[in-house]
Amino acid sequence: MFGPNDLMDVIIMKCLICGNEQLEYTDTIVSSFVMARISDSFEEGSNTKTRLCYCPKCTFAFYEYRMTDDEQSRLYLNYRDKNYQELREKYECWYTKKVNNALNNDTLALHEQQRVIEAIIAKNMKTKPVSVLDWGGNEGKTLTPAMGSEKYVYDISCVPTVEGVTGLSSFEEVKKRHYDLILCNMLFEHVSDPLGLLRQLKELSGDGTYFYIEVPSETPFKTNKFSISQNLRLLVNPIHSKTRLIRYYFKRRKLPFMPMAEHINFFTAESLRAMVENAGFTILDLQENTEKCVLGKSTVLSALFV
């Protein structure tokens, strides 16, 4: 966090990726769901103010409010369980139990992620990896035999790992092993210090260690207005209540521009490359791919580097 909200306007922000101080700002708030999830004393209407920051130098966008480690742990503890779903539906009426269950069991999206990862490592890695770590990998479902035969996961959500995957509980425990491949799949859009995390991961780099990052390729600057054409894939999706979905979008139009939700960082290919190189790595491959999921499809950025 950056201190009291009444001092926010005098804070000189720097880009979290390249350090540029000439940023562009849009005033907004932290969303009600996030506020209720990370705070025990939140009352609706008392949302914390923040700003959406854009760096024209490296094209990275991010929210000025940065959650503490404790707040991030609160937000992602027992991710998408019953309590998570019910609280989110309270503030976002479209996020029903049916939607939550579909996301928790989205084998289509899982297979799409596996397809992209397997293809990029097969193209660029000289030998097949043996030991693989999925940092932020939840249960470890993403890991396949093509990614390594010794599979490990480190994740703050505290959920049990699937069979064949060993869960690691601390960075100290993570550092005890050597890894041929370290994955960070759909993680860096959530973390408060993305460059700092990547520099921390560099401590795990050993002889022949490859790193893979996948993030959404998205912009926060064109998504606040309701559009039938832009949201048709949601409207025709059978897991949604059409009345609830439309009600939510029209309600959101009355809110400040793009309230801060779970995605607090927004990457382009340019800003992803800048982050990787500023952390001291060398990019081997940077791709933009389309992946299908239960909500339709999404465009993702994938980077492999050493």
C-alpha cells in the first residue's frame, strides 16, 4: 500500500516495470468484492480510492493501490471455494455458483494452456525437462509429463495438490531443489510487485534452468462500457443468467472507470519483454496465442526465457 488516500494525489509514482515517472492516470476505486475480501471492516460505499496508471514508455498498466502480502493472502485463500463464490456473487451478481463451478472444472482451458506450454518448450528447450516447478500453480493440474517427471507446486492458496505433484510450503523449501523448468502461469497479472517477484525467481536459476510466464493480453481502457457485440460470447454462454449479466453491466456503468479487481497489472508484449529483460533474463521466445475456455476465448502472452 502507498499510505493514506488523502495523500494519493501527491505521490510520485514510477512505472513498476521500467521506472518511468511520466505516467498517465485515471481515477477509480478498489472494487467492493476485493475490499470485502481483504478487509474485515468494509462497508459498501466506503471503497478505497486509487488510480489506474499507464506507462507510455513500456506500455504497462497497473493500479496505484498495491495489496500487502496479508491482503493478497486473504484474497486468494481457498480460492473459488463456497465462501469466495458467495461473497463475490453478493457484489457481482453474474458470478453464480454455476459460473464458479464451471471455472473450477474448466478442462478446456486447462488443455489449451497445456497445449501452448508444451509447444513453446518443445520448440525452444534443447532437452526434455525432468524437474519442473509451477510457481502459483494452485493444485498443479497444469503440469504434464512433457513438462517434467518430477513435479512441484508453490502456491499461497493452500489447496491440496493433485496426485503426482508435490506441494512446497515456503521459498526456503523451494530453494532446496534444482529445476529444469519454472512456470508462472496466469500469475503476474495478480501480484503487487511483478518485477520484484521475477527477480526473486532468478534466485532459483541454475545450470540449464528455463522460465515460462503466461499472462492475459488485455487492456483495461476499453472494457467499462456495455457493448452487445463485444460481450456476445458471454450473453450466449449457457452458464450465465442473461438477466443478471445485463443488470451487472449496466450497474458497472455507474461506477468509476474500471474498479480494481483481481487483475491489478495489464501486460502488452512490449511490457512483458521489458519486465523479463529488466530482471536480468534473456528472452528466447515471446508469443501471442488464443486459448479457449468455458467463458469463450482469451488472448494470452507467453514468454520463455533463461
